[in-house]
Amino acid sequence: MGGLSSLEGASHFVIYLARKGVTYDSDYVKKVMHEVKKRDYDSNSRYAQIIKNFQENDMKLTDERSLFDWASKQTYIQMANMMMAAAMLGIDSCPIEGYDQAKVEAYLKEKGYLDTAEFGVSVMASFGYRNQEITPKTRWKTEVIYEVIE
């Protein structure tokens, strides 16, 4: 299992959850708009229509899978920020995608940590201090993987 060795050696392990069903007219979005953004908001409001257009036309978020995939992408932003902050503090980290999502979610649900109707596991990361030298990474030269367009 991809994350098992990292889990065993990590002092901290983060499981990032993505919220399911975040549509422009969902109860969650309405709650965020009312309680956090302090906006008047309903499914027909101007701002709701902007979000609807973004979801349905710009991003093509028209089914549960595409909505969850988009929400999962948002969790990668938080993970990247956490990993960067950890690196600045000299803490090692490792992003983990290689895991059995159904098993992880079943375990978390059984322990009472996850409501699978509302959330799904997106990605995981381990954090800690290394206790051994890390094998140097081998990578393509930067000129091979990207091109600067001026």
C-alpha cells in the first residue's frame, strides 16, 4: 500500500477530505454565503448564477464525480501550502495518493471520523523528521518538461 511505509515512520499524518455535492444551490454553499460571507444568497441570486455558470459552463462540473474531483483539487492547494511550510521549518513531508480509497474511507467511517455522505478522502500526506538519508531523486531536465513562452 502506497502510504503504509510513510504512515509507519511519520510523526504526523494528514488525511485531506473533499466535500461532496458542492453545487451553487447546495445547503453548504448557502450556509457559507450567509454565515461566512455575510451575503444575501439564494439559488436565483446574481451571485448564485455566477457560481452556477462557473460550475456548469466554465468547469463542466455537472455530475457527482466531476464535483468531487474539483473539490479534491482544492485540497491539493492546502496540502502544497502545508508541505511548503513544513519544508521551511526543516520538516520532511510526503504526498500520498497510492492507497485504497474505499478501505481508508471505510476505516475512518467505522471509527466515526468520516461521514461518507458528506466527504470523501482526497489525498494524504505524512510529516516528520527523516531518520535516514533519502535516495536522491532522479528527474528529467527542466528543459524537457516545460517551455517558457515569452
